[in-house]
Amino acid sequence: MELALTGDVIDARTALDWGLVNRVVPDDQLDTAVEDLMARATRGSRASKAWGKQTMYAQLDRPERDAYSTAVEVMAAASQLDGAREGMAAFLEKRPAAWSD
């Protein structure tokens, strides 16, 4: 609210302290940090990521017990997707997963 009402500019450290950003890196490390985040954010099955994202947003305004029930149902159903099965098999076989979607 302070930013909205004052229009003040804040520095990166303040944004981090206020919880507006997850991480702050020096300018010369920004490209590497972005590449690292993108590598982690894009690994795995696109279908399961999409389902997870939809479920997360659906849970935000629900009571905690309801949100957990929804998460358990979705995780159980997601474990049956081809990508989930491939991920589990790859883990057990100690090999990189071969995602098909």
C-alpha cells in the first residue's frame, strides 16, 4: 500500500525484505540466475506443471483442510499421468527422464 500511495522507488534489498521478490542478485549474475531459475522451472512434465499451477491457484481462497484435500486428490490423480510414471521410472532407474509432452 505504501508503494501505491507514495509512488516511492525502493531498492532491491527493500523489495526482498518486504517479500516482493524471491531473490536479489548482483547485476553481473542476473543472466546466470535467470537461466538457473528457468532450468528449474521448466524441468519435468508440462502437463503436471499446468495441473499443479491450476490447483495451487484453486487452493488460495479455500480453508486449509479443503485445500489439503484438493491437493491430495490432484497428486494422486497426477501420479497416474504418463509423465509421472516416466519420472518415477527414471528416478528408480537412476537415469534422466525422457519427457514426451
